[in-house]
Amino acid sequence: MKSWIGAMLALFAAFGPAQAAGASSKEGDFYIISRGSTGEFLGSHKIFLRAASGLHQVQYCGQAYWVRPQTVAWSQIEQTNKRFVRIEYNRGLGWRPLCNRPGDQVTVADIGFQMEPRYVLGSSDAGLKRVNRFAAIAESFRGASGGRAARSYHGQ
């Protein structure tokens, strides 16, 4: 009886936290998963292998994925908070790590958002607008009328 309990505890220790990462996920799903210092599941965001509305193509560890801007922001924030963040794959036998520290590889600025990750994370998809950096710089030099650049103090 004791050996059966020990085997079950060992099995839970090996697969419990990993399986908790996505009990409702299907085989073949890819997620960015955040874990605590002892490997416990803290949170996840699903990532995709195909384009869809509202998704941005990124590269993690040389592999192309499609992600929501909030996913990129969340991974940055989780890593800033000293969590272990990685891309994991569920192939029906538990979670397998594929890529470590995705928050270091792609930032919200890389996908065209010039705001802090916490603001991207708190925004709805409809509230997010990509910003062309050069267009924003040019716009800042235009006068209130939208025409030529406003004269500076030094030009007077």
C-alpha cells in the first residue's frame, strides 16, 4: 500500500504542475507559460502557428509564431517579476519546454507599440493602435494646423 501511495506522489510531482498548466488545452497546443521558482503553474497565454485577425507574427528561438500584443506584454511583465517564462508544447504526454525567456526575444516595441507593456496588457484589442515610429516623429514637428513644422524658439 505504501509503495502505491509513493508511486502516486511521484507521478503527481512529475506531472501535476505541468498538467495544471492547461487542463482544458488540446494536444498540440503551444503556450507561453509562467511558472514559479518551484515549477508551479502561475499563468499562460496561447500562441498560434497561423495568422489570424489581431495577431502579430514573431520569432521565438528561431520559430515563427502568431501572438496577441497582450501576450507579448504579459511575457515581458512576468519576466520582470522574476518568473520562469517559456514556450511549452502539450503533445498529450504533459508539457514540454521549447523556448526559454520569450519576453527577452520579442518586446511590444518590436511589434509596433510605443507604450509600456502594462498599458498594452490592460488594453482591449480594439483600443490598441500600432504606431509607425517615423510617422509619429514627423507628426510631432508639424504645427497645430497640420502643415509645415512650427517655428522653434531658436528660429526667431
